[in-house]
Amino acid sequence: MAVSISVPDMTAVGGQPSIDARVDLAVFREQFYDCLTTRRDVLFELTDAVLCAGGAVRTLVELSLTLEHRRGHGALYDGINCGRIEVDRLRRTVTALPLPRCGDGAIVLAVDVSAWLRPDAPTSPQRSFCHVYGRGKGQAQLIPGWQYSFIAALEPGRTSWTAVLDAVRLHPDEDPTAVTAAQIRNVVDRLRAAGHHRDDDPDILLVFDAGYDLPRLAFALADQPVRILGRMRGDRVLCFPAPPPGRTGRPPRHGAQFHFADPTTWTPPATTTATVTDRYGTAVAEAWNRLHPRLTHRGVWAAHPGPPPIVEGTVIRLTVEHLPGDRHPAPVWLWCSDPTVGADHVDRLWQMFLRRFDLEHTFRMFKQTLGWTAPKIRSPEAADRWTWIVIVAHTQLRLARSLAEDLRRPWERPRPPGRLTPARVRRGFPHIHRTMPTPAGAPKPSRPGPGRPFGSKNTRRAPHHHVGKRDRTDVQEPAGVSRTG
């Protein structure tokens, strides 16, 4: 469900717009080149080839045919497989760029996972089962592939632009919630080091979709200046605060239960707001404060010292009058880690949650236009390099959005200056690229290698790897025992 609303426009960092976008773009390209330590020239030209390709990127080898890539296809694959990028330095460089903010100056970050599906790559290690939604109801599937956790800064208003700040590949043997918490902590530290967030600034709002353990994330990030906002399933059960202890017996830790699917368990909401939208009628948001889940010493909380914590928050129920296509509007349940959300912030929270779906436009841009999942790469390390190349390409498009011309097709509507979509900015990026300095050196003439002798066979076959399982290289077999016996 997406609701069209009117929210304040974005402002640059510190309320000051960029002086010259062309200078910002040129400086970022120089900084990106400095982050490339091995095969730097070919990796830099590969990024330019992604930006200046005529159409959508379908295969990796076709990028070697562009004018911006002055080397052969062998150098291209050598750069992807054997190149090296200082990712930590690149993360700091991307985070130091101007970031969009809300009207109150707060930074809103969206966190989500996108899958690079590799079902026909048994020789690629560290694959896991990725949850993929089908076109019909109940058609979800689990397909092998690599999962990446992305963090991007959101812009207020209706737009398809986001500022991607980080990407981490999830290993099959890692806890996704623990990895996400560590990733968020690192991003917040970089934001504070870059001067984007200070002690007197509003807390950073983290927006999640369904599937995340929101109370656990709030507990893990309690020492950070962040607020957690995400969607919960409609069958969840939370608890009100515990009543005062009696004269005898053990003091209670939980109060009455709050069933999302049972209105008889609801108390009168602490806050009720109504907002008129232009497509879905009136949107009504009801909020209940100081609700928490009942945690037990099981699962991830089994090793927690002492009793499980009480993580309180605010539950928001969002309903609309109608949806497009005469569909029945189901309510959306949100949970915020702030246990005392007032009426002046309820509307802001659910509106910024709807802005989280702008990250889906970024994923579609990555996959369908920039070709993030197009290459048939075997090594996960090479997949990480290609992922960051796509992120850098998208960042350059974001910096050049005010420089590009609207080269629209005859059937497309004209867009006002500064409001071009990422695809239209990429369409005009070759004209911008001609005015940009290129730090990459010219290729040196060389002869291709002899390659494999004609008629010889490959005697070093790549090993096959199980999906979702770790390779146990630290276990030694006892003497006299074989795996087949």
C-alpha cells in the first residue's frame, strides 16, 4: 500500500545547497579512483562503461565494447576477479557526500535485503536460500543466491532517488539480525564522523519492512541515537506494561495482551490522527504507547544473562478508505522503538515508512538498468566488487542529477529541471562524462596470452558447494575413518 501525501522538500546537509554539482562529481570520481588499489584503471573505466552504456546492462563482456572502456574483455574480467577496492575507505567517501533530510532536519535510513539469485551456479560458494515473492498469492519461493543488506538515505516527497550508503553480503552461517545491527552501528559512526549528525540533532530514523526482529534491533542499538520503525505481521501479540505488584507473590513482568487480529483486546488508542490523501481517501492512524513483546529464554535470547529485557515501543495501525482497483484495504501495523510517540509525530512516522518503498525503485534500477545481477560471476568476492561498482555508478548519477539534460523519448512526459529520474539522468550522462576529467591512465599495448592449448582438457574442475551450508575446513577426520565408509 502506498499513500500519496504532501511532505516538505529535502534540504542539503546543514541547510546549504551544493555550490557546484560538477565540482562535487569530479571530486568524487577522484576519490573513488584513490580507493582502487589493484587493477584500478580497468575498474574505473568499467564504472564509466556502466554509466555510459547505450541501454540496460545485460552482460559483463559487452561493456568492453563501449568507448569509455579502452581495454579488452580479458582485462575487464581480470579486474573483476583479481582487482581490489578499499571498501572501508569507499564507505567513508560515500557517507561524506551531502545527504537528504526531512523538514525537521532528521536523517531517515531505509534498511532492506535484496537477493542476487544464482540457482544454476553450484560452483559458487556462500550461497543461501533467498525468499522470493511470486506473482500470485502464496507463490513465494526459496531460490539459491547471495543476499545483500543495503542501507540508503531516503528523501521526503514522491521520488525514486535514494542515497545508498552501504551494502553487506550476508553469509549463510551468520545471524542476519546481528549483522544488520553491526552494519547500522558502523553507518551511524561514519555519519557522526562526517559531521552529518551531532549530539543535539534529532535521532536518526531507521525504517524496516516486515521480516526483521524489531525489538531485538532496538535492544542492540539502545546506545545509538536512532529510532526503529518497521512493519509487523497482522497476527502478532504484544503486552501492555505490567500492573503494580501485589502484596504477595512474584511481581508481574507483563500486562494484558494486545492481539493485532482481535479488536476486543484493544484499549482506546492514545493518539488518533486522520490525513486526507489524493488517491486513497482519508488515512487514519491509531497509536498505542508502551507495548512490548513477551521474550523468553529461547532462541536468540537463550544466552541472555538474567531475565529477558522489556523492550517497549509504540504500535501504529494505519488504515485507508480504498485502494486502486477496488481492492480491500488491509490495515498496516507499525512498531516504533519510541514508547511515547505523540500526536505530532504519528503522521510523520507512517509517512516516512511509506517512503521506504523508494528503495525498491533503487533495487529495480540496480537490476534492470545497471545490471547488478546480470554477470555470471563465480566468486563472492568478485560479486562484492561488482556490487560496489554499481553503487558508485548510482552515486555518480545522484550527483549529476542537476547537470543532465532531459533526453526524453517522444512518448515520455517532460520533467522539470532537477526532477529527472535515475534512468533519464543516465541517458544524458555521456554528455556529462565528456566534460569530466578521467584519472585512469591510457592502456599500454600488449599481446594476448597463449591461453589453453587447443584440444587440452580442464583437469582442475571447480568444487561444488552446498547451498546454505558452511564448508567445514577446520574438522579433521579420525585416522582410519573415511567419509564414504
